[in-house]
Amino acid sequence: MRTTVFTNAVVFDGTSYRGRVGDVVVDAGRVVAVGPDLAPAGAAVVDVAGGLLLPGFTDAHVHPVQGGLERLGCDLSGLPADAAAYVAHVAAHAVAHPDEEWVQGGGWAMAAFPGGLPTASALDEAVGPRPVALANRDHHGMWVSSRALELAGITAATVDPADGRIERDEHGQPTGMLHEGAMDLLASVLPPADDAQLHAALLEGQRHLHSLGVTGWQDAIIGAYSGMRDAGPTYARAAADGDLTGSVVGALWWDRERGAEQVAELVARREAYSVGRFAATAVKIMQDGVAENGTAALVEPYLDRCGHATRNTGISFVDPRELRGHVAALDAHGFQVHVHGLGDRAVREALDALEGTDPRRRHHVAHLQLVHPADVPRFGALGVAANIQALWACHDDQMTELTIPFLGEERARRQYPFADLHAAGARLVAGSDWPVSTPDPLAAIHTAVHRTSYDEPGPAGTDPFHPEQALDVEVAFAAYTSGSAWVNHRDDAGRIAPGAVADLVVLDRDPFTARHEIGAARVRSTWIDGTCVHEA
């Protein structure tokens, strides 16, 4: 392996902005020297010239196989949040792919439809008799056609599952929107991706992540979920064959319909799947849903559109009393526990369950849209990492129309309390939840620092969302580099220092000297173990 020197290097080292350091020398896959005038004779030269050299980003909560499938299928994620645009794209996809038994894909935004609720009739008109199933951006709901409902046997007589809801009209007839666990009603009829499709999706997801400077990640669901097959064997094969270039931790899916009896199976799957760059050493527990559809678990009830309290406090998918026992068993078996906790009650239930566990496991709670002020200091005290999806902490149509009115102003002001968590000693790690939102770390870091969206027009891009919760630039970059590498138990990654793994990113500018341009920065090249895996 040839020695490489990054010259004219302006460096963020994973925790601190070092400025112009001169040279960073890489040999045998590791950083061997940092300083001025160190370039050895015969080394390959990469001129950082005016850009920034930093450790590779680690995405601590992402779904690359799902993201890859959507990119290869009916992908609505790149379209404006507009109902007509979505329907037109679905119709065009159906015409272009006449041999597909189902039209599958996703990426649509709830804010494009009144009340966040699209209808089957729009898909029926666009596609005709072929069944359609399209996950929304947050993957907590699915837009389906009448033919899909018919094939699944979903009628007015179908009872809502305990962990979900079928959207219905005034006569009780399903209207074409399935929330949370109701999506599983399609499981028996929705064609799952085959081995070749899953492999292609993983490689496409990996390619896209590398293009954005992501060199490692934690896949937040390894298991059968909402029509998706378990991607664990796909990762294991890709790792064994050398196709997996990123370093990946897989979070095995906790089946909330079952109990402690599945722990032994998770141990067996960990052993079967872990090979090379893939380690199935975490377990993902989804404790609640999302605020937009009223399934995030709250301490106090949701409001109605008139501001009055309802009887709905969301859903705790796992009984909190049982959750403690499950988490204790997983901790005892050496698993890292990765909890989806979006509402303040779910976050509290997760922290209660994690109390007394081994901090060496590096357990973490993701999303953290609402954290009760009394629970903020518990992250640092318990050694539980705060896994933030910073891109969501801004004004947009979904926040304005589907969230704030149902939380009320007081709770709405407490959303995404990143600065409070950091000040209270929480270790911050960061991820995207792609394909829920873009996997671009620079877009997320821009929002973490400015509490605005770089790309979104209107209030999302100009009106800061509770700016008192903004993070310092160094803190935000550290969360996405050394912080997330730490949560993946990669203590030799996420840093630029002698001995560190040479997982590196070269940006086209220095965001530390132009904070307003963080979101505009682009990746010139991405390096893993000192080898270039992406070049713009």
C-alpha cells in the first residue's frame, strides 16, 4: 500500500479545529504523522488546497439497504413536497416499469397532503389495477392503493393492531394510509426484495454514503420489519466477499410482539452475521412512534386542533416494566442497546430501563425530539449517549402543520434540546435516519449549528428553530466523527492523530472559517484505510 500525504492540510481532528497543520501522512491504512514538511519522497500527494481534512463521518442511525431500495425503486425523496408531483412520478414510474408486480418505493412528505393523509384513490387513478405501497419519509406510515388493501384483506371490518392504525373515512372504510404496525398487515402479500435486490441496494446505499463522506455507520434495523427482509445475511455475504467497504455495526431488530425468549436467538444471529467489517453487536428497540401521527409516547396528552387536551398520549410499543428486564438481559449478554425514543415518555422509559447497565456497552437513545427537562441530566449521569438527528431541528411544513399544533407552544419549545444535553454532560453522537431524511452529514451539521435548513426555502432556511439549542461548530462536527465512531466501538477511528485509522474526508472548503456555508460544502474525496473510495 503506497504512502499518501495530504498537503496544505487544514484539519479538524475529530474533537478540535487545528487549522493549517501542513501535512498528514498515511501509511499502511493509518495516520503516521501530522505536522509541517513531513512529506516522504515518493508518496502519493493529495492537495487539500483551501478545503478541510477531517475524519470520515460515522452515521450512528441509518438504513442504507432501505435507502438503496428506494433509490432503485419509485423514489419520491428528491421531489418537492407536492401531492401532484408525487402522483405524476408514481404514474411515470409505473409506465417505465410495466413488469413490476407492485409499485414500491417511498420518500414522500406528509406535509404534501391535508392532515398528512394521502388517499388510495389518487394512486388508483395514477396506476390503475396494479397494487402500490409507498413508505413515507419517516417510514412510520405507508400510502397504499385500493388494490393493495384488497390483496391484504384490509376492510372496514379489519381491527386496528395494538401498535398501529388504519386510516378510515366516516363510514369506517380504509382510505389508503397505514400507520405504524398497521403496515405489517401487508406483510403476507407485499413481495419482499430477493437476495440480488438486497445486495444491489446495499451497494447503492454504500456508494451514496461514501459520496457524502460517510465511512462507517450503524444500521438501525437488521431484521424483518414492515415488509423488509432481514439484511443481516446480505451484510455478512458482502463483508465476506469484500464488497462492504464501510465499517458497520448492525442493530438487530427487537420484535415487540415477543419477549425475552428472543434473546438467545439474537445471540445466535450475532454470531452468524458478524464477519469482517460487519458486527451485529447491537439491538434496536423501537419504544414509540412519531409525533406527526400521534404515536410518539408523551408524558402529557396531545392537543386537538383547538388546543384542548385529548386522551391520546401515544404508544409505548414495549411495556416499560418489561423493557427493564429485556434491556438487563441484553446488557448481560454483551449487546449494545439502541433505543428509538422520540417522545418524552419514551425517552424516560428508555433511561429507566438503561439505569444500572454497563456503560462500557455504550448504549444510546436516538431521535430525542422531546426530552423532559428532568431527564436531560440523566444521559450524562447514566453514561447513555444522545443519538441526535440534527436535520430535523428546523422549521418546515411538517413541524408547523403536523407537530407544533398538537404539542402546544410550551412543549414545542423543548424540541431537540441539543445544547442542553451537551451542557449537562451527555455524549453526543449523530446520524441521519436515511431514507427518512438526507444522509448528508454537512446538511445536518449546518442545522445543528444554525437551527435552520440550508436547502429549504422560507422559514426552514431563515427562521432559527429555538436557536438557544444550537451547537458550537466543533461540537457538531465531533458528534458526527469521533462521537459516532465511539458509539460504534471504533476507538481508533473518528480522529486524525498518529495511530488512528485513515478514514478521512476532504471537503472543498473550510466550514470553520465560513460557518454560514457548512451546508454548501461538498466532499472532494473519501478515504477508508488510506484508500480512496469516492472522488468527486
